[in-house]
Amino acid sequence: MRTTTLGRTGLEVTQLGFGAMEIRGPKTWGGREVSDSQAETILNAVLDAGINFIDTSVDYGVSEDLIGRFISTRRSEYCLATKCGCNPQDKGDHFETPHLWTRDNILRNIEGSLRRMRTDRVDILQLHNPKPEDVRRGKLVDVLKEIRSQGLTRFIAISSTLPHLPEFVEMGVFDTFQIPYSCLQPEHHDAIAMAGEAGAGVIVRGGVARGGPESDVAVAERTELWQKAHLADLLDGMTPAELILRYTLTHPHCHTTIVGTLNPDHLAENVAAANSGPLAPELYRQVTERVAKARAE
């Protein structure tokens, strides 16, 4: 697997990471049913393929529990990132996932994450999409530093989007940023560069254009953009997923992109695509220009 250095963390991570939101189960954001057998198979296949970066969250349903049950014995093989600020609530047939930006809740989050994942620390602890006023009001950076000083995380980080990213980058305290991006969701291109140029590691979600809990409307909009940009004309033997993934990895400040799947065959295809490396400059330019034109129409 191709690797890069995750910014100033110094962690050597595979450019293809695993997004464990995919194993959240059916009670969270309309996820799919996940059997123990499926979870055990895909998590071990991820590590067997050489992927060494796994991202999850407190509010990703059963994700953390499955990681703990099925690959905690292989903990030395992967960097582990999770998120905090979440306050998931079991409503019987579904989980609700509000946030609670307090010291006590964040301490509960990390304690629960470590217990579920059967580890004594995570490598990266990320605030999960707060607003700047949430961070200031709750003195959340101080809370993250407290957790780091206890050895429960190696690095402190944030998952965020525009318009908040510039302010968070300017704080100069976050070791990594998780940011959505793909050729079909290019709005954060410059923000990724800003974070990377500041020395932070960049974790891209949605690197194959399906990151995060999405509505059918969002998926339909990206499908329409793909069609309007006539990107199928540029495939030249690639699948759409390969073109999108390799485009994401071509961004010079994308250190790793987290892609989730339950299907070992899809995992193998993602690994092969990532190992094919970035797109050729001319193809990258054509994709960029076609998407920009289609979005402007």
C-alpha cells in the first residue's frame, strides 16, 4: 500500500484508509444490517490488505464495539482515529445523534471509546463537527489537551467543513483535519490546501463521493453532476469509483482518504485503485475543468 506522512503527526499512514461508519448497523442513519461474520471478515481483510488507518466515531452505531471485538488483538497494525462531542441516544428502533459540547461528555466519550475498542489509547481524537463558538464556550481544546496529557490520545484533531475550517486552521492547535472532498464535491479543495500548508495532516472523507450520512437527494445530485460533466468519457477502462478515488488522492495535501465497505471484493478494488496512484496531470485537469463547467451551468 502507498503511504504518506500524516502532517506533523509523523504517522506513516496508507493513502487508502478504512471508514468504519460503514459497519454502524441499521439503527444509525439508515445503515445496513451487519452480522458478526461480515464485520469480522471485512475488518480483518482491511488489515490483511495492508491498510493501517481506521476511522470511526462514538455515534457510529456498533462500529467501535465491532472494532474492539474483532481486531483489538491486532492493535499494533493500525492507527486508530475516533471522534468526540457526540451524545448518542438509543430510541429502540434507531439511534439519535445529537452533540453535547461539554468537558464531562467528551471525557465520557473517550472513556467509552477505549472500552468498546479494547485499547488503552487512540492515535487521533477528533472533535466531531463543532462550530467555533462551541469550541470556545466549552474550552474544548483544553479538554483535548487534558486527554492527551493522560496518554489517552496521541494527537488532537477536528472533523469540520466550511465556513468554519479557516478559523480552526488559524488556531494552530489541531494536528489533523477531516474534510469532505472528491471531484463531485470539490468545494473544500482550497481548505484542504490551507490545512496541509499549515502542517496539519488531512484525512479526506467522501473520497469516492459517498462520505457521511447522505440523503437520496445528495446522491442524486452527485450522479447528475457526473453525468453533466460527461466524466464517463474519461474512464478509459477505469470504473467510476476508481476515477473518483484516484482524483481524490491526486490532491497534494490529501494524506489519506477513508473509504468504507462491507464487501471484500469492493475493498480489493479500492486497494487496487489506490495502488494505481494519482491521475495523470492531463486527466486530472480534464476532470477538474469538466466538473467546474458543469457546476457553473
